[in-house]
Amino acid sequence: MTSKSSSMKAVLKQAVEDQGLSVATGKLLSAPDVGEQIQDALGIQADQVHQDQVTLVTFLIDDSGSIAAAGNEKAVTDGHNIVIDALVGTKQKDGILMHTRYLNGAVLFPYQKIEDAIRMDKKNYSAMGGTPLYDQSVVILGSVIAEVQNLAGNGIQVRSVTVIVTDGHDEHSRRNTAADVKKVVRDMGEDHIVAAIGIDDGGTDFRKVFGDMGVQDKWIIVIDPSDPKKQQSDIRKAFQMVSQSAVRASQGAMNFSKTAMGGFGVSVAQKP
């Protein structure tokens, strides 16, 4: 085992103790290869964060070939960048850290102050991969847990908003199941919001897919595929809703609690 893997395993073991995670979740996150992927998400050092409270905003963005085939690369790129722009413009920006990973494992940027977040563009985003939805959902949630542990060691209170974006059901996971993802989501507790955007392909029941992964229905947006041009507009609107929720969640403990309880509220282009 490499020193990198050993170090992350120790962090995750401590997280089980400090954050009240189950032994089952600890095992999922400590599996071979998972720890190293989680390590790649940890960027800024805790001693570089000069806030008592921090909100983590984390994205898992689909980069499967179907995104490109449907002509949705630009809309997803715009949506991600809308969130960055909204958060940079808040009074709470000094207490917001962001991390974005693509569904096929590439890290766009590790946890950084929001003003240092990297915007998606044609050079760094090309949707050509598969859909290992469950495997990478475990990794992204494990990254949140590890970053919480990283910051909590310096006495920083952490809350998080994690958003999973995909246009299809899982096809290429080799390690984890929907039930595994659900275990992690449940263990994360009330200081964490896990949300999902399903870009409907006309054949996937995204409410079931995300529900089986432990995402609450009020935190699911499903975008109607009936009109491709409208779908692209609705993708951007969905990310705008995410940005609004993330801004509210960053405005202190009471606002986070209200946001977590309320979900997205009236959502975009959802099927009844």
C-alpha cells in the first residue's frame, strides 16, 4: 500500500469515529483505489481557511458520450459556471470551498476557495466517457467526508451541498451499487445536502435511480427531454436553482437547516 493510500485510510478511519459514520461506510470508502481518488479532491490546506464555518459545494458532472450526443455539453458547462459566478458574488464567499469531479474520474479542481474555482470550457470538458454512476458517487461523497475531516481538525464547522448530474442510469460501475451510495448518504447526516439533476433521456426513471441512491425527492430535478432546445435552457435553469440553494445554505446554520428541509421547492420542467 502506498503512503498516500495509508494516509487517506487513516483520515477515513478517523472520520468514522468523529463523524459517526458506520463501519460499512468506512469499508466502502477505504476500498482499494477509492482512497486515492478521494485524496485527489483535497486541495486547500485547513490552515489556509480562516473561517469558523465553511460550506462545501461539490459537483459530480456527467461526461459520458450521451451528453455530447444530445448536444448538451454547452448547457452543462454554462450551468456549472453559473453556480461559480453566483457564489463568488455572495458575502459568504470567503467561507465557501468548491470541488468538481467528472463522472469518469477526472478532477477538474480539488477543494479550493470559490474565487479560485475553475470554470468548465471546451478545453477541460469533453463528454466521451461511460456512466460509472455508483462508483463515482461513492468517491464524491467520500471526498466530502474527507474534506470535513480535514477542516474539522482545525475547529472549523462544516456543512455541505453535493450535486450529482447525469443523463443516464448507471452502466459501468464495477465496485458499488445504489444501496452502497445510499448507505453513505444516510451516514452523512443533517449537515449535508445531497442533490441530483437528471437530464432525462426519455427512458430512465431518474426519481427511482436517485431515490435508490438515497437522494430525497425534494432534492431531485428531472429535466424533460421532449424539446431539445428547451432542455438546454432547462439545464441552465436547474443549475441556477442549485446556485440559489447553495447561496442560502451558506448563510449560517439556521438558513442551512431551512434550506435542507425545503429542498428545491418549485423545480424546473419536472414530470408529474
